[in-house]
Amino acid sequence: MSTSEQHTPDAQGNHNWVEVQDSPDFRELRRRLRSFVFPMAGLFLAWYVLYVLLADYAHGFMSTKLFGSNINVGLVLGLLQFVSTFAITTLYVRHANKKLDPMAEKLRNELEGGQA
């Protein structure tokens, strides 16, 4: 919703949320969110499934010793699952701060009657 097409609530102050959802700004916000979340979720799911499949079907590879006697490939890949989770979280926060939050703030201001 640009300023020229600002949404106005009804007499009781209620918003027509379907109209808000259909607005170009809201659709763009949803597109920006989905363009990050879906590919990232797919990549992480593929990475997790690969880890599970390797753990189940590649015992020899996963038990290959690294860096001494107690550390193996399976342990390292398992720990990398946590690292990738934190990396995805960091990337999402950057994406949200840069691309989502400013647009969401603008929409909220328009809905609350403030200036965007």
C-alpha cells in the first residue's frame, strides 16, 4: 500500500485484512520472506537428510577418524548441523533487518494511521 492507496479502517477502527493482504506492499513483503525462507529451508533439509542417510548407510565413511582417536567424520558433520543452524539464523536476521523490517514498519505505520 503506497501512500496514494492507503488503507482506511472502518468506523469501529477494524481493518479489512483481506484488503491488506491483497495490497502490493504486503504481497512484496510476503515475496521477500518466501524468497529467503523456502530456499534456505530446502537447503537445510537436504543437508540434514544427507547427514541422516550417511549415518545410516555409510558407516565406514562416517566412522573415519579425524584429528586423533575420538573424533570422526560423523561427529564433525553432526556438529556442523549446529553451526549451519546458527549460520542460517544469522543470515535470516540480516535479511530481515535489511529487506523485511523496513517494509513491515511502513505497512504497520500505514495501518495505524502514522506516516511511513
